[in-house]
Amino acid sequence: MDRLRTKLRTETGTVVGLIPSRKIKTPAARNRATSFNPKTFLARNGHGKTTLRAPRKHLIFSQGDEANAVFYVQMGRVKLTVLSRKGEQEAVVAILDPGDFFGEGCLSGQPAYMATATAIEASMIMRIDKTTMVRVLNSEASFTQLFMAYLLSRNVRTQDDLVVHLFNSVEKRLARVLLILARYGKDGMPEVAIQKISQDTLAEMVGTTRSRVSSFLNKFKKLGFITYNGKMEVHSSLLNIVLHD
């Protein structure tokens, strides 16, 4: 057998019929493999991709609509809400910022969207057809890494949210929501203004009534944790509420 391998060995060192030959990429093929940029892909229209300009309160999709695309927030903010089966209660399950994906349940065979997506400020949203998303995930490793990193970070966030709702008081939950909306810790700024958001929406996010949200907001204002100057400004000192036992 060793003699046979030697006899069949070619000048390139490949054993014909016994060892599969390695494909040698041409310069053009190498350029195609390395030229894909996930950020460029998510910023430009193209085959299977469309940019949606969504004004404030624009409905992107409704709970129960056919799940046939993944969405990416380019600019603005989007809220995801879920309506109870009887249609009596609505809860905000997420506030999405630029760089966030949503509607990805279609990739796992989900036939319909489980939540309603609404722009809470003027936004730009990239809509990516399911078939296009699957193709890119299967062919572009850099995009797959970016998407998986997002899913993992959101999974951690979801677990944190569950623990907070189970064990924290309404006051702490509200403080945490305000800090998240202010993107506390993301850009190093000690004070960040929150885009206009209603107390009803805050109540839905926290899981309480509007009156209780109003009461705690007044308390935070008196303590100097938040200020109003056209917009609500959240101070880093609000973290004391979250950390206090």
C-alpha cells in the first residue's frame, strides 16, 4: 500500500483517489471571501434587504403576523409588546436600540411573530428576508459571529430581567429600566437624556401601574437622581437605588 501511495503521489504532493485534493483559492476568490463586511451588509439595501423609514408610533409588525423576515435597528428605538390572549393586558418586553435585531424567531421555524414591534421615535430599520438571512448566516462567518454574539448577550439580558422581576421591588425595577434607557455605562457619560417615553410605557416595562411609576419618578426627582429639562436626564447616582439593600 505504501508503494501504491508513492506511485500515485503527484508533484503537488496529493495522492490521487486516496486523499482528497485541496482546492486552491484564486486571488479573486480570496478577495470575495475577505471582502464581506457585516456593517456594510446591514447598512445598504440589496437583494432581500429593504430600509424602512419608521416615524414615531409606526407599526412595523403585529403580534400574529407571518414571520418571514428579520429586522435590524439602524437608527432610533423600537419597542416590543405582547398582548395577553384575552387582549386585556399589554406588556413591554423589550426596548431596542441601534445595533439590535428583532423578529429572528422566523429562523427557528416560528410561523408568526410573538410580539408587536413599534417605533417609539423616528427610526430607520433594515428588513432582511428570511431566505437572505439564512443564506448569509450559512456563507459568511463574520456575520454569523456578530449575530450569535448579539443573541447570547440578549439571552443574558433576558435572564437578568427575569431575576429582577422575581426578586426586586418596583422602585428598583423602575430605576434599572431608566438606567438601561439612558444606556448607562455604554458611552461613559455621567448623565444621559432619555428620548420621550410615556409613563404608561414605563409601567408596562416595569410591571406596575402608571400611578406608582409617577410616584417613584417624583421621588427620584426630589432626590436629584433625575432632572427634567425638556427631556428626562438620568444621573448616575440613580444606581444607588439599584444597589441599595
